Amino acid sequence: MKIGLNVFLVSIVLALSAPVISEEEGKSPDAISLDRRFFTDFFRTSPILRDSFLESKINAVVQGRGLIKSIKKLDRFKKHYRIVLVDQDAEGMNLRFVYHIYIDSRNSISLLKEEERLEFSGQLVACTPLNSRRDAYILDIIFEKGAVLVE
């Protein structure tokens, strides 16, 4: 009986000490996710403060996803290609976020097609408002890594 109790106690201790798997596993802990929560915080920010909200994130690593609208050869930020993405989550909140992703790898570019969804992470280097209402922005991002989403 004593051995059975010891086995039971050991199994409880092991179960409690097992690592907890978070729903954000696979995401960089320091990266800013451009997701529904981010856009909700942005939307709640007064339009006059939205530029500052985004500028405070300059040089941070961001993670997001969007629909590829174009892929062009364009030299900027010492990269040779620009991928233009539109964030559909932002559009669902009456915001417009366009990502200009700058990348150097010809091999990566050859795997991408317009109208596919791309999940990416990279360094936010600039943000540009597209109107005076401050509900539309272009975010310039230097690509670090990404994946095409299969739906």
C-alpha cells in the first residue's frame, strides 16, 4: 500500500512539474504580434496619438500575416525585393495596414505567389500614415523569416 501511495505522489509531482505549453508557442517572446489584440489597442488609441503608438515600436521585431498583393524587384534598405501584403485582420476592424516586406533572397521570392497568405517576422523600420484619419498605414519591415499559409 505504501509503494502504491509513493507512485501516486511521484506521478502527481511529475504532472505538476511538466512544462506548460502556451498557445503562443513558436512565437518569439520579444516580438510584437500584429494581431487582433494589437489592432484593438491601436483602434482604442486616439487618432492624434496613433503615430506615436506605432513609432514607439520602430526597430522592434514584429510578427504578422497578410495577403500578398505584389512582389517586385526594388532596392531599398539594402534588400533587392519588396513584397506588399495587406492585413485582413486589420480590415475587419475598419483599419488598413499594408506591409512592405523587404527581402534579399531570390530563392524565397521564387516560392511566393500573389494572393497567397504569408506569415512573417521581421524588424519594423518605418511607418507611414496613408490618410489624415490615421486609420491606414504602411509598415516597412525587414524580413527575418516567414511561411506561406496553406488553407
